[in-house]
Amino acid sequence: MHLRLVYLPEEQLTILQIDMPPLPPNRLYQAWQIIPSGPRNLGPVSQGGYAVVSADLSQATAIAISIEPQGGGPAPTTMPMLVAEF
């Protein structure tokens, strides 16, 4: 498992690529930025392992990927499968 992240701070644009096994149809990978107040949703990662997100990561200390029910949610329901600390 690995995570590749490109962050363009001036555009507040983040591109994520993860290399993780496929999930059942009722589950998805969801990305989170970890900030001092807790995880903040960055959205789902596509079936191909990519996400392009408009977000300010200036306060983030890490990016985490968790497995969530289809549709995702406002907060993680499982422990992250992958955490990349800054």
C-alpha cells in the first residue's frame, strides 16, 4: 500500500493516488486530512485509486485513507488503512 500526494498550495488543490486492493461494491476508500481538531473529509477515492480535491491543507499534519460504506460519511467509521504524516 502506498499514497502519492501532490499539493498545490496556491491553488489549494490536492491530487491523491493510492495503490490499494479493490473493495466490495458496498465499500469505498475515503480520504481525510488530519488537523489538530480531528479528521476532515476530503472525499472518496475513485475506483482507479485517484482523488482530486480542492482543500487547504496548511493545517494538516497527515492524510489518512479509511474504508467506509458506499457514499462515505462526515467522519471515519474505521481505523485508517494508510496514514501519511507530514
